[in-house]
Amino acid sequence: MTTTTSFEPAELTAADRCDRCGARAYVRVMLPVGELLFCAHHAREHADSYREIATHIQDETAKLYSEN
């Protein structure tokens, strides 16, 4: 018998920081060997590259508009 579970990463918080610049992360890119966190700016800048290799992309950029 095989059991598969769907992994859903935890919601990003203010403690999660962009791996490029240290700003608040709004995008988590799951890779076969780890993860990368990006602010909205760097997520847009590098999207073409990580979309090719990501196993899951958690995009919470909508928070930028709902937190005001």
C-alpha cells in the first residue's frame, strides 16, 4: 500500500526574508534540493529561471495589496 501526502508549505511571515536582498519574502520556490525565498521584486526578476526547475511555487504577493 502506498500513501502519498500533499505537502503545503507554511504561510510566509514577516520573519521570512528574501535570499537576494533581505526584504520580506512573498514567494517561496520549492526546488528538488531545497527552497528559495524572494521578495516580490526579485520573484518577478527571476521567474523565468525558477519556473523551469521549481517543484512548487508559493506566491503570496497578493498580501502586498491586502495588508494596508
